[in-house]
Amino acid sequence: MGKMSAKNLNQLKNGITTFIVLITRVCISSGVQPSKAYAYSDEYLQVLDKTNSEAEIFPLLYKIIDKFIGLIEAREKQRTINHVEKCKIYIDTNYRKKLSLQEIASEVGLNPSYLSHLFSKTEGMSIKEYIYKVRTERAMNLLRFSNSSIMEIGEYVGFESQSYFGKIFKSYTGMTPQMCRDWSYVKI
């Protein structure tokens, strides 16, 4: 760092002022609302102006770093949630058709492998597992409240074969589609 002042305290204050300006810009470029970033910037610049010793500088610097990194992390988390929610909404409305990771990622506006990683990290399951879960839930509802055949329901919710439908259905519910249908007719 260049020498901006002969006094150590002033040199540190000038360096931290520069740091605050730069980290504020980084926050804004990462999507943090400018008014929020500038408010914290102004607050910390005022606190910095009132410091009278080097001993006060470093705890303040750590607070500044924590605050601005926290702002960036919160923004990234919100962005992550938005992408995952868009993905889930797309699947929820298009579960009946054949869905590919490439198609979903294109719809959400992310790289397929990044979306897959993000989804798994956020939801605790893969996108494929989520698709099967949605299809199984819809099928369960139809088995209970419609007169359509099991084969028709399996095809309707997006399974290409009745045997695969039965296999996935049982893995998610612990029962076969026929057991689910029979159970729904039992009067409690």
C-alpha cells in the first residue's frame, strides 16, 4: 500500500477508507441494494473518523469485513433460493412431460451442472428425485380421487411405463399404486 500519510493512524484510516469504498462497490456489483451498502459504508466511515488509536482500528476492520461479507452472502443465498424456487415451479407445472436437466437449467438461466449442485445442496435431493416426488404425489392424489386406471394415471403424471411407475411409486410411498387405491376406498 502506498504511503498516504506520515502518521500511522492516518495511514491506517486512509487504507480502511479505501477498503470500505472498494467493498461497498463489490457488494453493489454482487446485487446488494446500493442504498443498503452505502448506508453501512457511511456508518463505518463515520465510526472510523472518530477512532483515536490504532488499537480501535483493527476490531473495527473486522466488524466491517463481517458486515459486508454477510451482506454478500445473504444476497447469494437469496439468489440461490430464487433459482431453486424457479426450478421447482417449472417442475411443478411441467411434471407431466419428459423433463431434462438441460431444459430446466435453460429455463432457470443457469448452467446444468451448477443448477444440479445448487438444487441438491438446497433441497437435499437431486432434481430427478424431486421430479419423481412430484409425480408420485400427483399420482397418489389421482389414485385416491379418480376412477382412471393405474396405467392411465402413470402415463398422465409422466411415467413412460407402468412397471417403472410402480417401482418409483413404491420407493416413495412404501406401497404399490394398487395398494394406495385399495387403501383409499377403506372407510375410516
